[in-house]
Amino acid sequence: MRDSEIDLCGAEGGGRAPDMPYLAAEDCFAFRCAGCGGCCRGREDIVLSGYDLYRLSRRLGLPPKLTAQAFCRRYIGTVSRLPVLRLAPVRAAGNNCPFLTEGRCAVHQARPLVCALYPLGQEISPEGQASYYFQGTRCGGTVHEGTLAAYLEAQGIARREPLDILWACRCMELEWQAPGWEELFQPVVLRRFQAKVCQALYYRYDLERPWPQQFEENLLWLEGQKVRLAEMQQHIHRKNR
């Protein structure tokens, strides 16, 4: 799968299909799971949020940038125009997740949202409303059945939902701003600013401090960096006239 086919919202053509109805909190759904790790094999579409990377980094004891360099691919999304991080599959192991070890997840307690949700999908509106839908599976094994609310609680998704909403809403705001950056900056300066965006979204975190406060601080820092780079570009332009 090409990088251009995967953006912050997931794989191109992915998302909720018409036959995947939204679930209310007390709606029941059922699926089979053999616990074989099959859903971790052959996947190239696991996109990480900044919070996902922060949690993985805490689990691994590595700075976020080193975690990303070791386990992810980074590029600019063709739709969002924002930096995208996705897990890089290990091709020598059959394109499997880099954290799949002997059929088990080596970072299960810090697994990305997309993994914790499966077999559910999540949508977050610009107004900050999270909705969930059942994607269905082709797995065998034990039948698991319960309500949406119980599943979200058991998988730790209910606790992290406010942070996932924060991430999604702020990224949507940045996505709306991105065309303006491309008009403001010349190509060389734009690439430099995009590197700053990547720092703000993914790397510029102290793992001993809570993530959400730092995320908001990083976005304020990014605004300052935009002003600074715009002034630098103007200075260079005047100097070269």
C-alpha cells in the first residue's frame, strides 16, 4: 500500500461502509476471536496519533522521535497536508506489525487506538462527537458479545476518548489551515515549517508530564514558529532584492 493512500483518517476508501451502522452505548454486538494475532498480520494502515506515540514511547522507555524512527514511516498526507505517522510493517516477517511477537502484542497495554478498537471503527466530528460502528471480522474462535459501552470500558477506550477527540479536532483545525501555509511559505521554508508541525504533533513531549497539556502548549509554540519563519522569509526576500 502506498503512503499516499493512507492519511490521518486512515486508508483511502476505508472508513464506515453503508452496511456498518452506528452503535448506541447499550447496543449489543458479537464477534469471534481466536487470539491468534491474525489481525496484526499484513497490515500497513495503522496510523498513530500523537497520543499513541506518546504512550508507546512511555512503554518502550524511548523518546518519541526515536520510537518513530525505529517503528514508523513518516510523510505528508496528500489530503490533510499534515505529517502522518504509521507503523512500518516488518517485511521479513510477512509485513507484520513490528510489535507482533510469537503471535502476541509486545506493547498490548500501550497499543494504538486502532488496535484497541478492533473490530470497531471510530469517527469523530469537527464538533467533538465520537461515534462507533462495527466492522465485522472473518475470524474464528471464541464468541465475544456485549454492549458498546462495556467494550469501550474494557479496552480502555472510554478513558482515553477525550484525548482522542482533542487530537482529532486539533488536527482538523490544522488541516483547514494547511493550504494557507503552502501559500505563505516558499518550498524550502515550507518543508522547515512542516518539520515544526511534526515536532508539535508527535515529538515535543516530556514523557514524565501529561500529554494533553503539552499538546496544547505545542500548538501555541507552533504558532510562534510560523510567525518566526514568516519573518525570516521576509528578511531573506528583502536582503536578496
